[in-house]
Amino acid sequence: MKALKNAKATKSFRAALHIVEELRDRGFQAYFAGGCVRDLLMGIAPKDYDVATNARPETVMMGFDRTFSVGAHFGVVIVCSANKGEGCEVQTEVATFRCDGEYVDGRRPVDVEYAEKPEDDVQRRDFTINGMLLDPIGLTEDNIKEKLLDFVNGQQDLHAGIVRAIGDPQKRFEEDKLRMLRAVRFTARFDFTIEEQTMRAIQQQAATITQVSNERIRDELTKMLIEGHAKRAFELLDETGLLQHVLPEVAAMKGVEQPPEYHPEGDVWIHTLMLLDQLPANVKGTLAWGALLHDVGKPPTFHAPDPADPKPRIRFNGHAEVGATMTRAIMNRLRFSSADIDQVVSLVANHMRFGDVKHMKQSTLKRFFRLNDFPEHLALHKLDVTSSHNLLDLYRYAKEEFEKAPEEIYKPTLLLTGRDLIDAGLKPGPRFKQLLQDLEDAQLEGTIHTREEAINLLRDLLAKSPVETTR
């Protein structure tokens, strides 16, 4: 099991193992718990490790040099493995065995009761594949199954490829609504299936997902988009009934027909799923959200073919602009950062501009290249066309033109600036702004190359249409 060898070489494994060893030396039980156990059994090197123990939080905090509480009320402590500096190199979550009290907000229990037995602790966890414990001391490829504590038949479900809630699925999702999204994400990520009763419980409680904070919904959806199985994740969101509650604007894409001459693949939903199917694991989040939302403006702008039109076909007039407005509202609702919102809105707003790329003036083309992270715009366009008519000539042209032009060509130092115009006595205003654009256009088109030429052009422009001065 190569993954185990690689995992044992990581700082995070060694830090968690040290915690287990220290707790054991003091007479406590301690094990690796949750997703790291699942991943090790699947041959995946975990990103981080959680430890479960019967030591109380105050005991854990007293036993290690650097700790801080993130939920002492729930028995959770972070233990820091310090580096040579002052920072915390590795953070390991250590949770005391517990039985949860009543849940009243669909997210966390009001209180907890500490437990002594690991079999009691695992009953509160979400899914059987995440409910296993592992003794890491002396762990080898040969004895990993012997080191496993599995009180919920998690290993059996792991081998069968099933995501099954521990105990009563209705109760598990009543306790924590976020578990419904996590069920979808794990199922898609591992190409598993959701167990029948677990699926039925999600479908029955799907409308209650709105009790979860928008930030947590955002994080789960983003993980679905960037883990390499986005299409399957969104198919499952639809099948479970969650999609219409977390992203009703995306659910509205279903059944919205498109002109077959441009979109032989089918309706807007099918087209969007095809884009999602192309997203690789660890894709940048902004590109993934851009792929999901690029056509979100089509449902509200749908127009059936007009018989009076010489070439009647389905139209979505202004869907990019409408989609950009909708995208901003969606991402604000989900509490994205301003930078992420601006980038995804830009991707949506500009995705149709590639249709004119061969006919753009040089000044227009170079301004197009100035869009923030233009390669991401190129990537979205490629995803778009390969999920429809598969004509890549515009993509290739734009990519070649962008790559052969150094930044100083499409973003040159201006020959004349607004400061220059003000110093010349011109008053800022609409005409002032147009003059600046005309001067920059000429520079980008290559009709002026020096400051003197720019001044001469400014004189010509002012002679044709004077502007208000401050003198």
C-alpha cells in the first residue's frame, strides 16, 4: 500500500501519531478517526488527521505545549506541532469520545456527554465510511485491517461503494443538515452510491438545507466543483432535491431548450453538466464556478423562435449580461470574497465575446486581453465550445494572439494620461473620458507611437470637437 508509506512520511501523520503515543503513555485510549481512516483504507494519502480519545479536553490541553480550543464545549482541541519559528507547522484536531445531546439548530448539539468507549463515540458520526477508528502505533501494510476498529460496518460499505448514514438516517440529517450535502460530495468524489434509506431521508429533508449557513453551503458546493467529479455531484444534487434549494437558478436550467444548430447536445442543463464533466480535480474555484454559472442567464432570457424572423430560432438575447447580474447575486448570497465574485462575474459577462474575436479592432482585442486572468477566460471558452459544437477555431485564434503579444503590447504605458489633459487645462467629463479612450485606441491600433504624435492627435480631436476647459 504505497499510500500508507507516503502518508507515514508526512509531517501531519507524524504529528498525529505523536499525539496518540503521548496519550497512550498516560493511560488513555487514542486513535485516528474519521476521513483519514477511510482514505488510508482506500489507498489515498490523507490531507490531515483527526484523533479521538477518552482524555478530556482539559487533560489534552495540559498534556501538550501548544494547544487551543476550537470547541471545548464539544470536546474539541487543536494540538499544534511547532516548527523552529513561532508558528504552528501542523494542526491536529483532537476530540474527546462523546455522545451528543439534543440538536435544535440543525447544525450542532446543545450539549455533549463524554463517553469512555470508542463504540459509543462513533454512533454520533455521519456515515459508516467515516465512522471507523484506527490504531496507528506500529501500523504497517500487513496489519492495517487488524488495527481497525469498525463498530458500524464501515469497511463493508467502503468495499461495496456505499454511502450509508450511521443508525437512523432521518435522525442523522435532523441533527446536522450539512450532512446531506456531504453525502452528495462523498458519493460523487468516490463514485459510490447512496444507500436507499439514506437517499430517501435526504429527499424528504432537502428543503431544510436552508437552515445551514450560506458559508457552509458555499464550501461544500465548491468542493464538489473542484474535486474532479463535478458532473456527478450536480446530478446527485438534482436527484436528492437539494439543488432547487441551494441553487434554484441552476435548477431552472433543466428543460430550457437551445438552438440545435449551436447546441446539438441538448438543453442548458445538459450543456452545463458537460462543462462540469470536463473539470479536472483541483481546478481553480473561480473557473469551476464560471463553468457552472456561465449560462445562468439563459432561462430568464429564453425566447421561442419568432415566425416573423427571416431565420427563426431560439434566442437568449442579453443572457451574458443578465447572467452576470445573477451571478453577482448568487455569489453574494453565498458570501464569496469580493475578488472571487468579480472574477466569476467577469467570466460570465464576457464568455460570449469570443464570437467576435476575429473581427475585433486591435484596440478592442487588446482590451479584451486585459481582462483579469485572461487564460481563465480562454479556458472557459474552450470548455463551452467542446460541450456544444466543438469548433475551436476562435479559441485557437485568441490563444495564439494572446500568447504572442507581450503584456506591454496590450497594456502599454500610455503616451498621454488624464493628468496630462488636466495640466493642459481640460476639464474632466464625458468628452474628456472619450478623448482619453480615442488616444489609447490610436496607441493600441499602432497609429501613434510617440508622445509628440499623441499631442498632435489630441489637437486634431479638439479641433473637431472642443472640450470644456478650466481656464
